[in-house]
Amino acid sequence: MPFMIRPVRRFPVCCPVAYRAGLSKGCGTVWNISLSGWRLSGDLPLHVGQTCSLCVTLSNAKRVFVVAGIVRWVRGDEYGIETHVSNATTQARMVQFFQHRTQERTQSAS
């Protein structure tokens, strides 16, 4: 995979995730997140190009659901997921989460 600068900022997290690929279910951890992609590790193997749905509970106790994400890369049991289909509630919760995290970082740097 060629080097590419991500167009959006990723935020480090450590949140439980449940995901589905076809009829199979998996559980794992989301390690970083943005509006367009997630890095996660889990117990259900995924393959590049595969579509999956994801449900994660963020550290602010808000649950977000992505109806369709595409696996873009695989490294062992870690996966890069490009998120494609989520509803307005999920988008709003994620934006709120990112704003809060950015505000926390700004305050801790002061």
C-alpha cells in the first residue's frame, strides 16, 4: 500500500466494538477513529474488500453504529475500515465526541 496522508484527523481511543461480516459476528477493540475510518482489532477475521457493519460504545457512553464499512487493509488481527454508511445520529455523536476530545487536548496543553 502506498504512503498516503489521511485527509481527516484520527483520534486514539480504546473502545469495545461489535462487528458483523455476513452472518458472522465478532468482538474487539477500536484503537483509533475518525469520521471516515477506524482501526480495530478483533476475533473475527476480515479480508480486504469485505463489507462489515460496526457498533462501538465511545468513551462518552454514546453508541454509534456504522451500517457499512469496507476493509481497506489487514495486519494480523488488525483492520483498517473505511466507513461508508451511517445515519445522522451517528454522525452527530461522532462530531460531538471529536469536539470534546479536541477541547480536552487543548485544555491539557495549556
